[in-house]
Amino acid sequence: MQEKKLYVPEEDPYFSRPYIDVEEWREKPVRHYFVHGGFLGTEEGGTQVKFCLYFPEKEKYEGRFFQYVSPAPEDEHMSESLTGEDDKISFALSHGAYYVVTNQGGFTLTGGERLYRSSANGAQFGRKTAQRIYGYEHRPYGYIFGGSGGSFKTMSCMEMTEGVWDGGVPYVLAIPMATPNVFCPRVRVMRVLGKKGLEKIVDAMESGGSGDIYEGLTPQQQEVLREASRMGFPERGWFSWPFMGDGALMVLAPMIYQIYPQYFTDFWTKPGFAGSDPDSMEAKDRVRFVTTVKELIYKEKKSAEEIYNSVDNSWLNTLIGNNETPVIRLSELPAEDACLYHSRIRVMSGRAKGKECPIDKIEGELLNVSSAYDGSNGTDSLAGLAEGDQIMIDNSDYLAMQTLQRHQVPDASYRVYDQYRDEDGKPLYPQLPVLIAPLIAQNGGGSVPDGRINGKVIAVCSILDESALAWHGDWYRNAVRKAKDGDEENWFRLYYNDHCIHDDRAGYLDDKQHQVDYLGILHQALLDLADWCEKGIAPLPTTSYRLEDGQIKVPETAGERGGLQPVVDARANGEKSIIVKAGEPVSFTARIEVPPMAGRVTAAAWDYERTDDFSKYEDLVKEEDGRIAYVKTTHVFEKPGIYFPVLKVQSSRDGKLDDIFVQCRNLDRVRVVVK
């Protein structure tokens, strides 16, 4: 393994001119001392490296800082808009830490090293400022955390520096072979199965379902679904299909065009690629529809003031270009059932002939062009397009992306790619001359993660994550174990959480019936990391799990599973699925258990008829000092139908509800058919 040259911020003259332009006491969200500044001479791409520091009152300071890195570089003030459990500033200030955030140097198309260099210098300047503000010489402990693309940055910060951060918490992990490969097979499933097929999968995995996601599907649908499952898309995670879209696929597509544009030709012409087979699903779904521009409608430019704070939407900050692109009214329309999602527009005549860019959506006869930058048209996208010009609506490239992962098979440490290898370990499909995914990782974090961490790390992953697949955590755990010669115990923990998806917001859940947030677990991991580094108190062991055919599977009970998340087993009349008559009372019971040493049950709330209201807490009967609790209630369904009552539960280390930031959540569902 090639030796890494660690980055030492004190030796970098590029950041030698820090300044402060705002320094004041603020009362919101809680009283704190605010410092804003930057580094002179660091302008790149029109953006200077800037930072915000938020210091608690001296009597509440415990000698540490938490530093957040977003998936894509954002404004340094980004955390100030957050409220409730999402409020990172208040979490830090109320737990003995000052909070550090930088703009990471802004979004540039150059090397990703600027990302961890900016973060490291922000951290070190924050230390000096803390010493001055609190009036004594000390070295504050430092902990960095970030999810999704921010996990790339967190891992790079921990691997490319030493002594800047004592520990890190990467969450919903991206790894070197993650992007864009994780999005490709899931998009193909959504296209081939359609709404009816996806609904069959969801029902099969519900309480009382068959548990067989392939039941009722055609052989072709089964084949496509099996490939995605073996690549790691969670079998129980398809409930998110109505809102997950294709993730960041169209943002990452530019790298494919830049690195190997020939792929989009090879896919349709060379043996071994799905598109070259005239009988393939791709060949049958291909659309190259020529129409005429009937009208161009120019809208006012959108304000750039919107702030993106979620690991699901932070990547929107990377969308550049297409500032003047009009909405196009079409003279003729393609077939209603054509697969046109994220296809491309190609100009066939007129002054803009040869220009092309992605399509966002087609509504009626109106075509909206995407704002995604793809390198082919820059900021003057479709400039010169006029009424009467011919254009082609072409889905060829988007179809080609959906099997890209087959053609960049990595080394054997990536076990989910075994489905693309023969008995001798050789690829079954033609391979691209270069692996695209690690280049995206390099650009996204400044280095390609390999597990050589310089500090302690706790990783937090979601079992039902649709974008950063659950097995990514296992891959990084193995990388750390290898880098540390098997000494994982003193350096690394991995916590898996069920019924959590990719998004890290507590204030917004895409599907309140199937999903809980993992923020309480993330915050507890940060606090446990601080105890590990500052007091030598080892955190709880890694969650017990196994990787089986692409799927992360955990034991049923909290005692066997471990980790930080409570586990609940809910029942209706003692069963997971029942049939009753309208007006008949139904007895609901549940057993809630917190893993040993992880805390105590704090609350439980039912939603029987999909109201999305979980505000009424049930009475708890507790055992083992609150580590185990029972709930018993009754509900009457007045109308016939199929219901999926949901019980959401939570726990905290001290068994109290007063700290909103460390409530660890989970849920369970039952099926009630009312006749």
C-alpha cells in the first residue's frame, strides 16, 4: 500500500493569513459567543475559505469541539437555520463543546484536497480562538462528523491528517466504489418494475406479507431486482421508491462524460453491453424522439439564497450552469408510456445545433431542462435555441447508466461485485479502462478512503439506506481492521440502525409510517467518542451483523444485536397480522428492549390509522431499571380496510426525555385487515 503524506496545516502558507470580521455575543439559539472570519489569499473559483465558530459560555465549556462537514460545500452559516433536534449548534453548545463549520472552500471543479485542508485550518484556528476566549492554555479535543458525501470528507480528514481531530463519526458511509454505482441498479428496478411491481415488493415485506420480494414478478423483473439486491439495495427499503428518485446520479453523470464518454457509444454498439442486444429491455425502452420547438418560455432566475442542510439534498449545491435555460413548448409529444425520466435534449438544427443537456421533466407539452452541469454546455446551455428548431428527446445515455456498475468491477474486497465475476474471479462483462467511482471519491473528499485512520472512529449506518448502502460500513470496518493489523477494538466501532434511511433530518421524514431518524444515535455516538478519547471509556461493541448476498442482517433481539438502538416487537391480538370485524376491539401489545449498557426506554407511541401523529405517549411497564418495557393498549377500527398500525419507541442513555438530542429511535408495524 502506497505511503500517504499527511497534511500539516501549520506548514501550509496558503492559510497563513486568517482574519476575524465578526465577534460578538448572541442569544439565539442559546447564548453563545460567535466568531466569523476566513483566510486571505484563499480565493479559488471566486470563493474564499471562511468559517463560523460558536462558543458556549465558559462555565458550560468542557474543552472540546464538534465540527460538521456537509456532503457538498455550503455557506459557513448553513447550520444557523436548523431547529429542534436538527440544530447542530445547540447540540454542541449544550454538550460542553464549541461548534466549528467552514464553507470547505466552496464548490470547485479542481482537486478535492482543498476540502480537508480548509477543514483542518478552520479547526486549528478555532483552537487558538478558544484559548483566547476562555483565557487559558489548553488543547481542545476535536471531533469531526459528516454523512454521505460528508463521510468522504470525514474519512479523509481522519486519514490525511494527524493531531487535528482526535476522532470522527462518518455516517451513512460513502466508499470508493459507491458513486455512481449505488444509484444505477435501483433506477433500473424502478424503470422495469414500475409502480405495480414496486408495490408488490413493499407488500411482500410488510408484516403479514410473504417475505418473498420476487413473488408475482415476471422472470425479467426478478432478474433486475435480484441484481440490485445482490448489489446491496435493502430488500425492505423499497417503501421509499415514491420519493427517492435517482439520488445524485445526474450530478455524478458529468464524471462519466469527462472520464470516458465512449461508454455511451459502446453501450449500444459493442457485445457484452446490455444495449447492444436488440432483445434487451434497454433496447426496447430506448427513445429517440424528434420534435420541433413551438415556444420558448423564459422564467426569472431563481434566488440562490436557499440553504441545503440534509445529506439527501446538499448535493444540489453542485448544480451549476444552465442559468438562462428556457422552458420549451413542444409541437409534437412522445408516447405517454415512454421512459423519459432524465433523458437528454439534443438540438438538431439552428444556431444551437449540436448542443445538448439533461431534461428535468416533461409536463404536458412543456419540457423543463435540468440545471445539472454535465460539462458539455457550461453556463450558456442551449444558447441560440429558437422557435422552429428541431430537437431530439433521447433517453439512450440514461438507460446506459443503469448498468454502469457491471463495467467497473473492483478488487475482491468489494464482495457484492462477485455477481459480476466468473469462477476464476475475472469480470463477466467488458470493463471500462478506468474505475470511475474512486475518482469521484477523490474529488469528493480529497483522498480515496482506505482505512488508515489517525484517531478513533465510530461509523453510523442505516440498514434501509437507499443511497449509501448498508454494506459500505462493513467494507470500511474491514479496511480499518487491515490498516491497523487487526487491532480494530482500540480504533473503530460500527453501529447499524434499522428502519432508518439515508436522510439525516429529524424534522422531516419522507415516510413517517416506515421510517425513524437516526440523529439521536448519531449524537450519542459523538458523545461516546468524546468519552473514548478524553476519558478512555470504551464505547459499546460494534453491532452484531452479517453480510449475506449484499444484505446486512442483524439478530432479532436487542441483547443479541447490541449497538445503540432500541428494538421493539409489536403485536395485534398476539400476532403480526390479523383479520377482524369493524367495531371489534383489538389488543395491541409490544415488548421494547434497549441493548445492554445502551440506556433505558423513554417513550412509545402508536399510530393506528396513518395519521402521522405520534405525540401521545403510552404508559410503560418497565423491567431491569427501564432497559426493557412493555406497552398494552386497545383500539377499535370503525371502517373496513387494510391498516398498518405503527409503534414508535425511543430510549436514551439516562432514561430521560429532557435531552432531545440523544433520543434513539426505532419502530415496528403490524397488519390489521378489517372486514
